[in-house]
Amino acid sequence: MLSGIKQKAIVGKDGKIELSTTELPEGTVVEVIVLVEKPTEEDETTYLLKSEANKKHLLRALENVAQGNLIYVDLDEYEKNSL
């Protein structure tokens, strides 16, 4: 039967990775798989601008804001009226 322990670690000097657990007795045979977190290389804006449709929508929204074409909604008032 397999069971798992998940924990984060930081690679130390000379590539050494230390894991500490009290769940496993000394001498237990384990298999280690290392999953590396890569930092995201693009921010949300870059991601959203990838799609041409999204890009047009976002640029149109920015133009509306610049021109003062905004719609304000009082959520408290909206909730009162929708009950």
C-alpha cells in the first residue's frame, strides 16, 4: 500500500534537499519525486490580452473609463429592490 507525505522544501547548498517527518520510522524505504514550482512568467493582463476578443473588450472598457462612460450600481440598494 502506498501513502504520501507532501511538504515544501528549499534546495540548499550543493542541491541538497532536506525533508523532515516524524511519520516515518528510521530505515523506511521511500521513493522521492521532486516537483518544481516555476514562477509564472506572465501576469494576468498579459494572459487576458492573448485572446483578440478579450483584448478588444478590455481596450473598449478602458476607452469607456477614460471618457467617463461608467455605470454605478449601489449593491445595497440593488439587494433591497430584488427581494
